[in-house]
Amino acid sequence: MSTPAPDVPHEAPRVRLGRDVVVLGVIAFFVMVGFGVVVPVLPVYARSFGVDNTLVGAVLSAFALMRLVASPFVGKLLDRVGERLVLAVGIGIVAISSGLAGLAETYPQLLLLRGLGGIGSAMFSIAAMTLLLATTAPSHRARAIGFYQGGFLVGGMAGPALGGVLATISLTAPFFFYAATLVIAGVVGVVLLRSPRGRSTTAPGEPPVAFAVVIRDIRFRAACVASFAQGWSSLGVRSALVPVLVVEVLKGTTAWTGVVFAVAAVAQTVALAPAARLVDTVGRRPAMIVAFLVAGVTLAAVAFSTDVVMLGALLAVYGVATAFMGTAPAALVGDAAGGRGGRPVAVFSMCSDVGAIAGPLIAGLLVDTTSYAVAFGSAGALLVLSAVVSLRLPRALPADHDAKEARPGSPGRAS
């Protein structure tokens, strides 16, 4: 009788991302390259109309505010006409409004066009994420999200450098460049994304879940808390206060702000693929708890930085944590919604927008009335709160994980 061979650990097969995921990642790159080109120039361009700093801030806020206002309607629109059409129209609106912004003759025209761009941005981003969740199985959902967000990160790092070069030509050149990159993104989407008839509307084995059921799911609620905390901390407090901290407290130049942000972006980009794999293979729950706890403590510690080197190190750790924070909550939305549903994704997006709008305003007030420590501490507290909420998440991995990656004779994997 032959002796049975000892069990040998089986390496999980390499996950091949679907065609739609790759296409969406390419679209994200072109969108973010253009956005990154415009962002550094926009305040200066708005100022050229002779307005004060408050009205300059209004131009920046108009985009986020209209994203927030449009999001509930986008969710319903997706259910009626489908993700592909909404995505293409949304990109088209942003492209046209950005090109016209470069031709604006008055401040009100610029403000109106930026607001229209926010509507288009809501359409694109919600449709893209809904499509991504709908075409990806739970066992590799985080990896698909990570690839998509990688397109944004790489584009976001390239954009500002190109924007600086284009700004030497004219203040309006970046807006036309942005419109051109959006046209490319739109064409890629229309030509390469499969129509609804060519794919299943839900991930394999996942029936649609009613929105009333989704909002009672702890996975969706934890994701929304995380989205709000991220909007407040990353898009709000970090982006608004770190540049001021560098100049006014650490007595550095504005160039150092770009350096520390670049360090954080590189750390996030490098960590994104391993983080996404861990979210899929180890579980959403541990990723949420550890990442948000580390991010909360790190961001609160930023206020106590004694020099730029210490600040850069803290932001690098925060960047690694954001690699998990960017994939795990979105994957939870897909798990709770059954891999589809525009309205859950819209609500999830709105939570981030609310945080991004309120975060800079309240943090700025806290700096004026108390200290940087309190302002950064507010963001840290929200991130830690998200970690605490995540303690209630189920320990089990997504439903089809065992069927795809577990092996006979091996114990089921749990987080």
C-alpha cells in the first residue's frame, strides 16, 4: 500500500481581473491625470477674476457640493438606464464643462461650470463603482477595487507635474488638457466596456438585494461610517491643514508640502495591491479594524510633528493605511448589496462628500479657536470610531470564497 503524500500548502491561483475592471482602471487613470492637472491651477485661475479668497474657496467647494446634491438622483438613474450610459454621459459633462471653464469670461460662469462638472463627476464615479462591483465576484472584489484605485493614484501623481508645465503656457491650458483626457476616457469606456447584454448584471451567484435590506446590514453601515471618516480626514483635514502646518508651524517652504504628499502617495500606491489581496484573503473585518486604528493614531500624531522628516514618515504610514481604507469599505458595500445597486453606492459616495465638505470647515474653526492638535485629533477620533464600529462586522469571508479558494481537507479560512 502506498503511503499518502503529506499535505502540501496549496498556493492560491493568481486572480485574473475581468475586462471591465481593466478598462475602468484605464479610464480612472485618464480622468485623474486631467483632474490633477487642473487642481493646482484652479485657485489661481479663479483669483484672476478679481475675487477674494472666500469666493476662490467657493469654486473649490462647488464641485464637491454638486456631487453631493446629484448623488441620490444618480443612484436612481443607474437603475433605469444602466451604468455604461450614465458613466459615458457623466464623463461627457465633465469634459464639456472643463473645456468651457477655460473659456469663462466671468467668475459666475466659472462657478456654474465647476458645479456642472461636479454633477458629471458624481455620475461617472458612482456608475464606475457600481459597474465594478457588479462584474466582480466577492472572492476578489477588493483586488478589483485596488486596481481601479491604482489608476486614480498613478494619474493623480502624474497630473500635478503636467499641470505645472501647462500653467507656464497659460492658466487656461490645463482646462483644455483636462477636457482632452476626459474625451479619451469616454471613448475608451464607450468602445471597450461591454454592454449590459454582454455580461451578467450581478456578480456570479449573488442575487440583487433590496435597498431597504442593504441599509440594515452592518457591513453597509460600517462602510458608510468609514466613508464619512475618510472624507473628513483624507479629503478634508489632511489636504486642508497639512500645507498650513508645513509653512506656519514647521517653517518649511510650500515645496515641502508637495514632497510629503508625494511620499504618502507612493506609500499608498506600493501598498495597494498587497492590501487588496489581504482584504480578499484574510477578510474585511481585520483590515477595517487595524487600518482605521493605525490611520487614526497616525493622523492625530501629525499635529505633534517636530520637523518635515517626521511629518513625511507619519504620512507614509497613513498612506499605507489608506491602501486598506480605500478597498475594504467599498468591498463591504458590494458584499452587502449583492454586487449591484446604484443607490447603495450613491449613499456610500455621499458619506465621503459630506465628510470632505464639513471636514475642512470644522477643522479650520478648531485650529482658529483651539489648536492643530484638536483639529487633527477630530479626524483621528472619527477614524478610530470607524475601527470600533468594524468590530461588529462578521468574521466570515465572502460567500463564494471557500468555493473558489479553499481546498479539500484544509480548514475553512476565516478572518
